[in-house]
Amino acid sequence: MSVSSITIPCLQPSWRFPSQKAPARRRSKVGSVSLPKIYAVDQSSPSVQTPQRTTKLPLRKIPGDYGPPVLGALKDRQDYFYNQGREEYLKSRMHRYESTVYRTNMPPGPFISSDPRVVVLLDGKSFPVLFDNSKVEKKDLFTGTYMPSTELTGGYRVLSYIDPSEPIHQKLKQLLFFLLKYRRDKIQPEFHSVFSELFDTLEKDLAATGRAKYNDPGEQAAFNFLARSLYGVNPANTKLGQDAPKLIGKWVLFQLGPVLNLGLPKFAEELLLRTVRLPPALVKADYQRLYDFFYQSSAAVFEEAEKLGISREEACHNLLFATCFNSFGGMKIFFPNMLKWLGRAGATLHGQLAQEIRTAVKAHGGEITMAAMEQMPLMKSVVYEVFRIEPPVPVQYGRAKQDLVIESHDAAFEIKEGEMICGYQPFATRDPKIFDRANEFVPDRFIGDGEKLLQHVLWSNGPETQTPSLKDKQCVGKDFVVFISRLLLVELFLRYDTFDVEAAVSPLGAAVTVTSLKKASF
């Protein structure tokens, strides 16, 4: 059964921007680059190729169904958000059909999504087909079965929504690679400065009340770090001030609201978030403030954009999206998640990390260097394990470019051209046929021979063992994100022996409260 493509035409932007030129009707996405491989951009590597069938697995009809039109999708939406929750919704159907590949509806469904029907992939063997650009298309599928209005991005389709086959894709991705390479020397010192300020704040709050909420000051630190390291500007010294996290949060809600569970009464959420789209005009002024900040802070990047044939306006909207949605959004979700898993692991692991990190830094003259971090195998493994057990972007989509045969561990399945494919990554990266103790947090999983398993860590829209290229959809900032995640652990355990946290569920990631911090004793 084919699934029609969801295409939202670029809208003429109704907002005012500094340039007088009307934005070109271009298409665009988002990302970030690499630090350990220091921004070596692979311009020639092809897309990830799905392995040809090498086994004689039985060909099985894809199980599952979509129910009656409209009503089936509405019922499934109730199960997904309220009756079961996302993971139980997917898991229960996997058990019912005795298959990790099946048909179902994915939200938001009527009346925001024109077609909620998908083929779900829930194992680590079938999932990588979503990275094969010769077999799947990613045009306008960043958020799944619906696409937010381009009025939320200045009338442009930003890079996250652009397929590699579109001419503008390589230019925009090259621009983001340039940004990270151009500012690479500022990343570590600005991270140290900003997160030292964050730890000071947490210590003061803890001393005053016995508890310190991480998320709000952590989000402010995340944006300050990105602005200072990538753009050389302290937001506090601009008209934006300290308002960016709240402005971004509201703007993201207007894009992701249809697939979020905010914890409101069911009737209110259904009416406000999943019946009709929230009007972009309500965040127009907020977006303008963010746009003005990036426009005034990106002169060097604009020069590079013009060399690539990208207008300043299109470049600015892409820089804003890449920084605020992708990079800031990733830090907003992943850093609290990492603190949650580390907090649960306890003091023994903390002591091992502190010993390893401090020994390596001391051996390199007391400086945090790339060479020093390469001598921290446990620290690196912990970061990868958090990416594995709770990837920050859990759902990926693609549309079959042709009739396909995909394989799970147990069977082969035919997918028809035009059908939507949806992969739920936490099940793929917790596949018990790939990982031992797959549902457990195992800090040393990726040490020694365990490094061979990194090919199955997929958080970046590609294998951890692959370098992003201009021709694929892997996150531009894959290695940048890994690097700053490592920096968080290094800074944390240079300063503290151990810590305790409480974690609760939030619409995006975990809500973390620090309940104790024991300062370094050696």
C-alpha cells in the first residue's frame, strides 16, 4: 500500500529581516560536525549501502494493519499517547505480530498528517535501511508523517528537511561544516568557561536549598556555550539577553507539539496540539529576535555562504535552525539524560571515572587535550553507552524510492515504492541479538573488543563508525556532539568525586535535580 508524499510548499515569509532581498525559494536541513576527526569532511563517500540479502530468510508478508480510515489512526493515537505510551504501543504490537517489522499508524494522524501509515522497523538489522540514500528518500520527513509550516523557518525548507538528491543539500551542509571548522579552537575553552559558571550556580542553589534543578540553568549554559564558541558573542551582551532558551522552547513547541506529550489533560492536548496546527504568527516576534541575533553574529559565515551561492537570509535561517533546534535541542535532551544514567550508576563508577580522567589530564600537563581524552577509555565508553541506551532523537523516517526487500533477524519483507518507513531507534540500539544485557546501562560496554559494537550505535542518523559526508543525512555535528559530551564528563569529574540526582520524565528528555555534589578530594 503506497503512502503519498507530504510536501509543504515554501511560503512567502511574512516577517521582516535585515536584508531587502526576497528570500530565494530554496530547500534546506540541520546538523553539526566532528572533533576527534577534526572536521575532515568526506566529500566522496557514498551513502550507507544496505547489505544485499546474504541469507535465505523466509519471505514474510508484513503483518499489522492500519484500521479503518481516520478512526484507526485516531484509536492508535490514543494508545500511543495515553492508553499505553510510545514504547508500550510499539512493543505490544511487536509481540502481537511476533515481528520487529510491521504496519501501524504513527502520530499525529488526522487532521494534521495527511497519511499516518508506516512500516515500523524495531531491530538493529533492518533499521540501517533508513541510512541508504539509494533506497530511501528523506525529503520533508525530518518530523515524520507531517511537516511543520515553513513560516516557522522564514519561508525556507531548512537542511533537515532536504534530501541529499536536492542541489542545495551539499551547499548547506558544507556551510555548517565550515562553521565548525572555522570556530574549532574556541570550543574547548568556551565549554570550560561556561560550564564552570554552571557548576558554580548549581553549588550555590544546593547550598541554599539542599536541591539544585539542572535543566533551566543547564539550558542557559548550553545556549551561552553555542553562541560564544560558534559565533564569538555572549548573548548577555546583546538584545537577546538571557531569553534564548524560552524563545527556542516556544518555537520548538510549535514544530513538535503534534508529537509531544506535555502531561496536560487528554482533551486539552488533543484540542490544542493534535487537531489543528498552532498558528506560526504567535511566535513570529520570538523568532525575529532569534533571527536578529544570528544575523548580527554571523558575518564570517555569510561570506562563506555567498561563495557557495547561498543568500545571507537562507544561511541565517539554517544557522538558526542548526544551532537552536539541532545543537541546543540535542544538549537540552542529552546532557540531562547523561546525568540521569550516571547518577543511577552510583559512586563506584564515579570514582573510576574520576581516577581515569584526573590521571590522564595530569599526564598531559594538567590540560584537557584531545590526546588526554584518548587515554580515557571508560569515559568514552560511558558517553557511547548513553547514546546507545537512550538516543536523543528516537524516531527516524524515510520513504521507499523503489520496491525493497528488507531483512530482520528472522525474516525478509517486501516494501513497496512510496511507502513510509519508520524506525524506532531505542529498540534497534537495544537489540538483544546484537547487544548482551541490551536493556542495561553497561558503562564499559565499548572498551577493547567492545569497540566493534560502535557500528550499531546510530544516534547520529548513521553508524558511529562512519564520518558524515556532503552526500548523506548523517548529523553534520556528529563528532562535535560526542566531543562536548566527553567534555561534560571530564569537567564534571575533575571538579567532583561523586554526585546524586533525582530524575523525572519531561516532554523532551529528563528533568534532573541535583541533590548532592562531593568536591574532588584527590
